[in-house]
Amino acid sequence: MHNKVLTQRVFRRTIVVVSIAVLGLSTVASAAAPKKGAHFSGKTSGSPAGSVSFVVSHSGTALNSFQFSTLGCLASPGAVALPVKVGTIKLSKSGSFSISGAKVVSTKHPSSTVTVKVTDTVKVTGKFTSKTAATGTISYSESISTNGEPGPKCTSQPVKFTATS
């Protein structure tokens, strides 16, 4: 009889410990899921710091309108930071996100006879640290052509970003 009571107590304690562990894990997982439909904005590291912004989709499965500003890795003195509009990035249930090889092309016409095309190939990785905060890294390679003629190319140093809603 004593063994049966002891076995029941051990079994109950095991159930309690397992239940607490499962509840703890589900709390951690849900803490990293962002608020659906929330708008996020923040800053990138580096000098000068740039901006980053995006919107969590209403389904919570993507970051929409992801963009960041940069001077570009070929910036000249007096350059103005321009937005790089990456677009949509898939969001995992655990709150992590990434995209690699996203092509962003912008065309400028500094004069009626000159067309400058800037192509950025972007990589973004990150995760939500809470429902209202995310951190990550952005890197890109850039190529410039003028009137269709290939020009300079470069690769940026990775920059970190933080964003909050």
C-alpha cells in the first residue's frame, strides 16, 4: 500500500512539473509573436543612423512594406539618405523573419539626358523580442549604371536595427 501511495505522489508531481514546463514554453513562444496589424518603426546602427519601418500583416504571417533608408555604400559627401523598399518578408510563428536576394531597383533622372539606375540586392534577418519590439540585421550589395552602362559596385557592412510599435 505504501508503494502505491508513493507512486501516486510521484506521478502527480511529475504531472505538475510537466504542466508548468509546457505553460512556460507556450508563454515564451507567444511573447515573441508580434501584434497583428501593428506598425513598427526604428533606427539602424551606423553613422549616420537610418530609419526602418514595416507593418505586421493582419494574419501575422508577413511583414509588409518593409523599408529602410541608407546613403548607399557608394555615397558621396552631401548625399541624402534614400528609402530602399524591400516589400514583403515572411514571418514565422516563432517571430523570426528573413529574406535574401531581394532585388530593389530605383531609377533617377538627374538631367534630361542622364538616367541612373541603382540596383540593391538585400538580405534582412531578424526576430521579435516581444509583441512590440523587433531586432535584426540588414546588408546589401549595390550596383549603379548610368544610361545603361555598368558602373561601380559595392557591398555594405551589415547594420543592425531595432523597431518598436
